[in-house]
Amino acid sequence: MMDHDTSVLIIGGGTFGLSTAYRLAKAGYRHVTVLEKSASIPPEDSAGNDLNKIIRAEYEDPFYTELALEAIREWETPPFAPHFHKTGYLLANSLNAPESAKLTLQKSLASISSHPSFSGQIQPINTRDDIRPIAPALDGPMEWTGYFNRLAGYAHAADALRAVAAACRALGVSLKLGAGAASLLFDGGGDTCVGARTLSGAEHRADRVVLALGASVASLLPQIAPQITAKAWSVGHVRLSPDEAARLAGIPVTYARDLGFFFEPDRATGLLKLCPAGAGFTNFVGEGLSLPPADSNWIPPEDEEKIRALLRETLPALADRPLVDKKLCWCADTADSEYVIDYVPGKRNLVVVGGDSGHAFKMMPVVGNWVRDLLEKGEQDVARWRWNEGRGGAGEVSWRVGMPVDIKKFGSRH
């Protein structure tokens, strides 16, 4: 049984870990500790260490639509609100989009078109002229079809994580930075998790242990590898002048399903973040085990060309600009895009929260509540989030375009 004196050790200070710490502390738990190997928040290798993430509620599955709407409501409250920008979301396909991209867009639209929360918020995009009043600063050909959703936007990811970390500290959470976990500690013949040992050899013990290591979770819990595959997507940026950034301020999150997406320029740096569409990259280091590599500060040349194709469609004057701050953003992918939030079978008091599958940051305000519920109930009553080795970890979900590629294809660069 849990009470407010139950100690909880959270391993990982990224999106899931900080949300869990925050929601536990908000609920009155007095002994919450976060171990994070990075010396700062956001963690260097966290998927949330980013300028921005899309906040939207379009899903093929209404279950996640409702959860995303709940999260959006929370994004409009402290400590999240200053970091949420409701610029709207332009979702479309180009003329050459494959049928799979067209189908997933239709499913996304169907999930919200009749939902009362979106009444008056959705505008069809049938011609180029439909885009001009929504985003007049976009001056490329853009012969796209899709829709514009006003009940959406983006979060400044890194700033939001810093804000949640500050809120955790104010609530008494112990954030131990530069304290990466090297191994878990077990008692009771090896079946009861009692804490973790850090890389420096220090031991941290607790009544409950929560693993929230994102794409690296299998490095500490190898038995989860059949369910979760570390998979990455490319991120690149164009540096804009102050005048250029001002001209693009307030543009909607713009996403051509078959090309990629971008956001308004970062208000502090003038960087325009762009991500090409694709099925992602793996880094298999053993049988069925993909983990992030040491060096992710690069992107494949094919993805750089995809980014330029996206710019030629939307902002052609920028299409030949150098890309800066290029990196691979690593996520914990599941075959069915479901999260894994459950007790680890055969290991008492050990919980794993992961499987973000590229659609988790928007849930940051609420995912900690789901973990708290699991801890308090002692079992997962949401069937889709249960431990399930049969799901596999490298499936191809319908809303992605193409097939994943292992980064070893690109030679020694990785």
C-alpha cells in the first residue's frame, strides 16, 4: 500500500520522469527523488531537450484524443501555461503524397471533426488560397489539401521541462543531477527492487522505483527490449535574422504528412526548427536491442534534402540556407504506439513508464497522474498500457511514411 510517506525513486529526469515527480509531490508525497545522469535540466539526451513539440489532439484512436484534450487544458494552467503557444496546426498533404499519408490525415480529421471541443475550430484546406489567410508569411507553392486546427499549437519543450523541474523543487522533490543509475538494487532473492546504484557507486533506496529513461530504458532493463525500440528522427534548424524571424512570428505549426513539419521561429534565438517526415532510424547493438549511440549530432544527407524540399514548398527563400544544430532525436518506440506504464513482471515495486513513440511530450502535464494511479492501485487497469512482450518493439504505425533504417547504413559517422 502507498501513503504519503512512501518513498519513490524516479530514474530519469526527462518528460515522463519529471511529470511523475511533479504529480506525486502535488498529491502530497513527501519523499520523491529523481536521479538524472545529466548535470542539467533538460537532460542532454532527452527527447524533450528541444525547442518545441507539437501540442494537438488529432488521433486515429479517440482514446488518445480525449487524453490529449485533457493535457491541453492543463497546458493552459501553471506551471505549463507560459510555455504553450496556441498558434494553430496546419495539417495537410502535398500533391505527391502517398495514399497512406492521405488515409492517416483523413482518420485524424475524423477523430476531431464531430467532437464538441472542436466546434468552430476546424477549417478545411482545399486550395492554395485557403492557406493564405491562415499563414500569409508562407509564400511557397503549397498546393496542399488538409485542414487547419485552431485548438492546437506547440510547447517550448526545454523551457517547459525547466519550469516543471523548478516546480518539483518547490514542492520538496530531491533532484539529483549528474547521478546516472548504473544498476538497479534488489533484495528478497532478487525479485524486490529497492533502489539503484549510481555510476559513482552511491546507493539510493526507496519503497518504489520508477524507470523513466526514454529511449535508453533497455540499457537498465534489458527485458523490455522486445517491447521498446530506440528510434530516432532528424531535427535541423535554419538561423534567421531578427527581421526574418519577426515576419514568421505566429505562423501555425505546419505539417505536410509526406514532407515534414516546422514551427514559428524560436522567440529567443531566431532558430527555425524543421523535421522531415519518415519512419525513423534504429541503432541495433545486439539481437533485438536498439539503443541511442554516443554521437547523435548529425542527420543523414537524405533527411537534409527532405528538409530543403519542405522549405521549397513553404519558404523557398530559405531552401538553400545552411542547416545548423542538426541532431537525431531518440524516442522509445513501440510497435503499436501504445505507452508501457506498468509494474515489471517478476520484480516487485519496480515500475516502468515509457514507449513514448513520438507522441508523449504533449501529455507531460498529465502522464504523471497515470503513473501515480498505477503506484497507488498496485496494478495497471488500462489494458493497452500493460506490460506486453507480444507487442514487439519495431512495428510500422500507419501515420508514418516510409520504412525505418539502421544508422549503420551511414557508416562510421554515427
